[in-house]
Amino acid sequence: MQKLSLIGMGASAATLTAQALDALCRAQRVAGAARLLDALPPSVTAARVPAVRPGDILAGLAGEQRAAVLYSGDSGFYSGAQALLAALEGRPVEVEVLPGLSSVQLLAARLGRPWQDWALFSAHGRPCDAVAAVCGGRPAFFLTGTGAGSAAALCAQLEAAGLGALPVTVGQALGLPEERLFAGTAAEAAKQSFGPLAVLLAGPAQRLAPRTPGWPDDTFARAEGVPMTKQAVRAQALAQLAPRPGETLWDIGAGTGSVSVELAYANGGAPVWAVECQPEACALLEENRRRLGGWNIRLVQGAAPAALAGLPAPDAVFIGGTKGRLGPILDAVLAANPAARVCLTAVTLKTAAAALDAFAARGLRARASQIAAAHAAGAPYLLRAENPVLILTAEKETL
């Protein structure tokens, strides 16, 4: 039976563990990226097989009693080792996985910091939302790549969201002779040029202390003529919508952004798409976003449903205003995600009836709650009633 060692090399031959080096010295053939094979020490005499895809690796190592595969960094951190392990399932091969030093460990060591509280992400060959990452409440570490996944491009994302002053550190070619550390702001890093062997540490973004749903109304900047969902209704609406960490959320007819901001704190930093057609409201929403740290809010100026085209599919949607286009808006929501949860408010029975009819016509199971709040402040503490509001929620029937 073939014995195959999957080895995390770390950054270079200098970071190979003694166990990994022993396995390489015993191997008859070693596969991996050409850069890693070229870095092997002279004591490794095995034949080299430049290959990175599982099929090419298996073909190149076939027939050898002892073989090894090299991976950069650690075999358990965004490594190709996982794909090879899946390809080996059911094959008569004895496999051992030998971990290596990851770039996370190397950067933390260079900075003299522990890394157990960092949130870990990869932008290497995959989409990565840097803003959502730094809004999660922990420092965000990124494996970077090229193009949109480069360290500079990720920092440009942060700068565009208003986080240009966020402290960042970029570690380039860690563990190699050309190693370089850059420390500065996201705006400064966005203008730099970093090689493909770079990692980024950013944030976290400064945000308010966590609060329970239903922030006081005076938390938000307001302006005459721009509607705002009030505290009692907002708290109940968020409870009904039940946003979860990591969910993508839409706020349609966002007004001042009071719901958008609360959603931005409730979903753990994932994107909140705030759609608003009034320029005055958009300016106010942007002010509240920046003042209250709702960095993961993406403002879309335009009228729904047209403004919803191309947005990432939502897990849950709050509808604060429809301009009489509830039906087409619901169709756009359900086209993006048939399982999306929907919540809207209605002040009149006519609006509530139309909403319930629209839900029923689309096979949605609806629930309704009424909020009738009154408030008193200052002597003689007379209660002032607000208009009763119906909160309607709907989603597809589930078995």
C-alpha cells in the first residue's frame, strides 16, 4: 500500500518541521507547486513532480511506495490538501497529514500578538467582503491574492465604505528573504503595491456598544419629510424578522436608515442593502451610517423594484415603503430568494389588507401583530398615543 504524506511547508524550507523533513527525505517522489519544490533542501533527493491539481498529483505519484505532497503554509488553513483528501477517499492509500506554520502564525509572531481572537478569511481566488469582515467585532486576517483579492484592493473596499482611517498591517513574503511589513491606514495601503504572497490584518471597525433591538429615536439624525420607523415598532419588527449573524439583509424604503442601522448590528457585519429613492433621505441615511458605525450598510439610491436588480440574494427583507408597488417588489424579492423572510408595517387597514392579499397570492404564510404605543415625558406625564401600527411578516410555507 502506498504511503502518502500531505505536508504543510510553511513559508519555505526554513519553516519545515522536523517530522515533515523526515517524511520528505523518505519519499521517492514529491509533488507540489514549482515554487515549493525549488525551495526544498538538498537532503531531499526524491524526484520532483510539478503539480497542484488532485488528478495531476495522483497521476504523477502513482506507483511509488512512499510519496509526499507539498503545500504552502498549513495543511489545514485554506489549503489544497482538503481537495486531495477528498479525492483519496476509498483508495488503498495510507495518508498522513503533517501541518506546517501558517501565515497567520507568522504574522502574529512578527507583531508579538496572539491570534486566537482574529477572524480568518481568504480572498485568494474567491470573493471576499472586507467591510463585512471588519464589522464582525474582531481583527480580520485575510489571505490575499491578485486583482480584486489583493491586499490593496481589499483596503480600497474599506476606504470606499468610509473606513480609510482603519489601522491595517500587511505582511509580504513572510518567512522569505524579501519579507516586508507595512503598517498604516487602509487608505494608505490602498495606494501601495503588494506582491501575491501577502496577508492583511485589519480592524476591527469601531462601532457602538451592542444594544438590544429598539434603539431610542433620538439616536438617529432626522429631518423633516424623511420618515423613520419609531422605536417601539422597530423593536417589534426586528424581533419578527429575526435577523441572524451572517445573513444578507435588504431594507426597502429605508428613510432615515434607523432599521438599516439596527440590522447592520444584528447580522454580525454581513451586508445590509438599504434602498431609498429620495435624495434627502439618502443623505440622512449616509449620515446615520457613518455616525453610528453601520459600515456594512450599502446604500442604493433608486426606486424599488428596479433598484433591486443585481443585489445579492437576501435572507430577510424589511419593507418600509413601497410607493404603491408592493406586488412587484415582492416578486423581485422572491425571484432573488424564494425562501426570504419579509416584514413590513402598515398604518391603515387598507394597506394591511392589500399586503395580506399580496402575500396569499404568492403562497406566503403571513402573521400579523399590532403595536399601539403611548409615551409620557415631563410633568404632568400625560400619555401621548402614537398611531397603531400593524406589523406583517411572511415567508414560504415549510414542510
